[in-house]
Amino acid sequence: KSIAVIVVAAGQGERASVNGDAVPKQYRPIGGKPVVARTVAAFLDVEAVSHVLPVIHADHDGNFAALDLADARLLPPVSGGASRQASVLEGLKALEPLQPDYVLIHDAARPFVPRALIEAVIAAIADNDGALPTLPVTDTIKRSPDGHMVAGTEDRRQLHAAQTPQGFSFERIFSAHRRAAQIERDFTDDAEIAEWAQLRVVMVPGDRDNIKITHPDDFNRAERLLQGDSR
Ligand code: C5P
């Protein structure tokens, strides 16, 4: 099977910036190595991966080039869109000529994705249309449409927090994404698009270390993770 990976890094990276930081969060170093460089390396480390395609913001060409990443399996970056969903679609279009069997779609903002997790997702695609890592929800989740008054409590035993990489049959997710782009609905991950297209999506156990760098604080957490101290 040929397996392509889309690493979406085309966000503005604003939420994690401190005082309008000049460097977008994807390009800030953790333990001396920029986030995107770590994420790309994590996938190149997996032998089964045939291609890695970065999707970047049009304004970040210089930031990406400065990473100086070179690998026979690393494709030149393509520009993303206004939403994560649009950025993924740009990635899928760029992969079309390669016709991979599977595609893994991963947030650049999750640089600590373990090799075993990537391999578990790949293994799970075979008997389904798609697979994603999830973690059980440990907090009790309240529902509140107005963000003020509590309207109810979810049954957390049925709830699972989604991570990436999310892997799919290339053909099926490409077709689902193209159709999803034609309707007015914001899908928050690719598995949601697969569900909407009635594909079979299975969960595999996620990993607590596979954190998403979203807020400035997450950089401190990430540095501690690298030091083997996950407080
Ligand atoms: O904003 P959020 O944390 O959900 O973004 C998840 C991932 O999607 C990030 O790696 C971000 O760079 C990427 N993204 C993108 N294009 C956008 C918005 C987000 O590639 N327009």
C-alpha cells in the first residue's frame, strides 16, 4: 500500500502567539527544533510512509524554507485555505496525481505523535474506510448553548476526544471532502466529514503525549514533555 501524509500547518498560529509574536507558532522551536520540523520528521521516521505533504500558509513560505528540510519522500509544500477543512482539500488535490492507497491527515500542531500511534492508525484503515486515535473523556462535560446556564450533562462514557493523525482510503475521503466543500457546514475534523459521508470510521487508542500546541502555555508543557517530566 502507498501511504501519503498531509501535515496541515496553514493556520495563522495566532492563539499561541505572545504579544503578536513575529514567528507563527508552527515555526517556533521546542527543545531547539521548530514544531513543523518535528512533526514532519515523526512521519518520515515511519518506513511505511511513502510521501509527506506539508500544507502551509501563503505568508509562511520563508519560514518553511528556513527549516531546510530535505528528504526524498518530502513533497514541496502547497498553500492552504481559509479553514482547516479547505487546507486539507488543497492537500488532497495536490496528492491526486500520486493516487496513494491511504492518506493520513495530521495537525502540524501535534509534534509529539508517537511512531506506534501512526502505525496503529495505518493498520486500522485496512478493515474500515478510516481510523482515528481517541482518548476517553475524563472530565464531566456540561452542555450549555448560551455558555452561561447549564442545560444538561453528557454521558461521558460515550464520549471520546479525537486526535490526529486520521487515516482514510484516499479515494473515499477525497470524494467526501469534495462534496463537503459544496455545503454550508464547518466540519471540525476529517473524521466528521467521513461520518457525514457514511464511511466506516474506527477508533484506536490515542496517546496522552500527542498534545496539540494551541495556547502559549502549551510550549512550556511541551518543553517539560521533552524532558520526560509530564507534570
Ligand atoms: O486551529 P486549530 O488548532 O484547529 O488547527 C489545527 C491545525 O490545522 C493546525 O496545525 C493549523 O495550522 C491547521 N490549519 C490549517 N489551515 C487553516 C487553519 C488551521 O492548515 N486555515
